[in-house]
Amino acid sequence: MMVVHESEEEIRQHEEELKNNFSMDKFSLKGKVAVITGGNTGLGQGYSIAMAKAGADIFIPTYGKKEWDNTRKLIESVGQKVEFMDCDLTDPSVPKKVIETAIEKMGHIDILVNNAGMIKRNPLLESKDEDWVRVIDINLTAVYRMSLEACKVFAKQKYGKIINIGSMLSYQGGKFIPSYTASKHGVAGLTKAFASEMGAYNVTVNAIAPGYIKTENTAPIRAQKDRNAEILGRIPMGHWAEPYELMGPAVFLASDASAYVNGAILPVDGGYLVR
């Protein structure tokens, strides 16, 4: 096999390109607008604050007005603008209204984080149809509709970032949460399907799969001594994550530092899945 060696001039040009084409500014979200569903509480609030700290203005569709004042204070304290919209994302007409309202209030949109979701815990044999419908509607159908409406805008402007929120249950079966597991497997599939088509428009679609995080939703599991010990025994890093530990991955996927990352599902799990 013939080996082709670069000349010193070619090497120098390559080094210059590397130096000039990347800077830490690639991680900045200055001038961007992020729509973050359910960004007023829990992990969603963490994503909102992280992106605001990176320079983005934030538009937050929520179900109810919980934590609006506190979230506003946190975002405005870092010099960014925030607007809220009280709505039900499971209403088929709402996602379009959300995107239109975000553009009306913020001027444009660049990033969509599909964070809003819910979980219903029941043994499989006690599952209820109404629980299945509610979970699938918000965790999967709303993600599809929000992404589709955002993509209509992103395709025209030839730029956009979508970040879906998966789960360890995007990979595993779990127990007592068949509707949640099905929805998070579906989120993984939607992420790949949208990425496959939208890449041609310079729109990237990725997902974060949080591991075991200290949140209100996981409090019942952490309170179960045996289950908590079982989970901790499988996490190589040996602890449940704090919500702030998902902030960096969210900013990375929202920024131009991840410009060629598309269709990825990024586990942020302390190594849980490798065991």
C-alpha cells in the first residue's frame, strides 16, 4: 500500500485550519433562543438556567404556573430574557401555537428542548388504559408534534437544534412503568427518524438519556432501601447524579460545538449502562 506523506506546508495549513476553525465560542449560545418545555421545574429548570448562563434567551411552555417567579428570577439574574406560556401540550392544536408565540415574543427560535413529561407507576397487571394514554400523549406524541412544528421553522432558516429527553428506559424494560418505558423507547426512535431527514436542512436532532438523578420523581425509589442499594451498586461512579450534572451535556448539544453530532442518544448515567 502506498503511503502519502503531507508536506510541511500542508501540515502547517492543516494546523492553521484547526486553530482558526474552533474556539470556545462554539459553546456559546449568545443570541440564541431556546424553547424548553416544562423548563420551570426539576431537570427542565436546570436546562433553562444552563442555557441562559450560556447566553440564550428562554421561552418556557408549562402546564400551570409553578415556579414561574423563581425561574424568572434565576434566568434574569444572568442577564437573559425569559417568557412563559401556560398550556397543555397534549392538545393537538397547542404545539403550533407554542412555536408561533415563541417567535412572536422572542423574535426567532433556534433550539427546542422536549423536556416535559410524566411517569405513572403501577404493576403491569394493574395498568390502566387512561394512564397509558396520558403518558404516551405527553412523553411521545407531544414530542413529535413540537418537533414537527419547530422543524417547519428550522428548515426555512436552515438552522436548528432539537434535544429530546430520553431515559435509561430508552434502553431497558424497567418495572412497574410500561407506559413510560414505551414512551422513552419511542423518543429514541423519533430522535433518529427526525435526525435522518432534518440533517439535510442543517438541523440536528439528538437526545439526552439521564441516568439516576436526584429529583422529585425519583424520591420514591431513593426511599426504598433495597432498590436504592441495587441502583447504586450498578453505577460505577457510585452516586445518584445531581441535576446540575446534566447542564453541560445540554449546552453542548444546543451549541455549535456539537455541529456534526446528529441522531445521537447521549447517556448521562455515571456509567450505569456499561454494567
